[in-house]
Amino acid sequence: MEENIAWEVTYNNNEACVLKNVHDCYYAGFKKLDYKKNEKPSVDYINEKLAVAGWTLKTFKRMTITSSNWFSSIVNYQFPVTTIMRSLNSSTFAEEPDCFHDYFGHLPFLFDQSYVDLLIKLSNVYLLCEDDESRELVYKVYYYIFEFGVYLQEGKVKLLGSGFLSSFEQRERVLNGDINIKKFNVEQISLESIHKDGVVNTVFVLPPFDELDAEVEKLKLSVCTVSCY
Ligand SMILES: [Fe+2]
């Protein structure tokens, strides 16, 4: 099956480097999901594994879901995923999120409670927003934490953003210092763009989860009117 070949090649292009450079909160979930290297996992298989963490998948052939529906699913512990696999010649970089990005890049983190608490909290802030400007800001904060966030540990980059986990090319760029790394700052993030093609030129060093939680709390206060409370 063509998809299994693409999965295997993509998996082999990413696994070793990701496991060496990913943030610690990825490992337990990665082990629990226990993917086969040579077979794209089925939705039923993943749902069975995710059940222990309280999540189920919400599947789409392509990610056509609106941001608002995306965050609504998240707060209901339904993680939206695409089921299509990138083509074999996109194994090192796929412009459009595919199931490798979702299954390998996102799902292992869902077993980590601190990560999940932050994701749910930020999603709830998005759903509280009452105007497009606020929604855009919260989405950018999501994007620069969960899709392209990094940590620095003893001077070494540790990856949290799923966009780096599923793209060999983007990962090489950030690990080789070819991407501008700035200190986490919501005001600065508000000035950045969202790159639909998955290529970023600036990313942010994230503070520990408890400090991020406080940042999200501040964000909530800044985007919500009195009616939010
Ligand atoms: Fe993603």
C-alpha cells in the first residue's frame, strides 16, 4: 500500500532526530502510542491508545475545519486530524498538514497533563474572544507555542512545536540556527505572521508550562470583555 511506504520513509526520516531533540513531555505518549514504523496507524488503533488519556480523534480527509470548530473540538477532548498521508516525495517537508504531522507531531503530547491543560486553557480563551482581532492574536499564540515553539536547555534547542517534529527540513533549520529565535513575548508574537506553507523564519523560546499558563491568563484578560466572566 502506497500510504504505508510513504509513512515508513517519512517515519525513518524523522524518528531518530525527533527523539534526540524533542521536549521531555513527548516521550511517554510516544511510547504509549507505539506506532509501527512500516504501517500508517488506523484511526481505531489510535483511538484505543488515546482512550487512556481521555481523547478521541475527530477525523477529516483534509483539514477543512474552521479555527473556531478546531478549538471547540479541543476543549471537548476531540483532537482534529487529517487522515491523508503526504506523498513519498514530500517525506522531508509537506506544505499541508497530513496525518504524519498530526499522528507523529501532535498526538504523543496529549498524554502529558501540563501540555493538555495549557492547550485546553488557550483553546477556551480563543472561544471566549468576541472579535476577529482577538481571535487572530490567540491563534498566533497557539501557533508559536504548539506548532513552532522551542525550549532552550543548556544552550540546546528542544522542540515542542509539532511543525518541527514532522518536517525534517524545518527541524534542520532550527537546530542549525537558521531560524531567528526570540524570547517568548505575546506582544512580539502579535507582530508575527502565520505561514500557511509551514515555513517560519522566527520562533520563540518558551518559558516553563506554569509561566506559560500565567501568560495565557494575562492573554485572557486582554482579549475578553467583562461579559467573559
Ligand atoms: Fe499542527
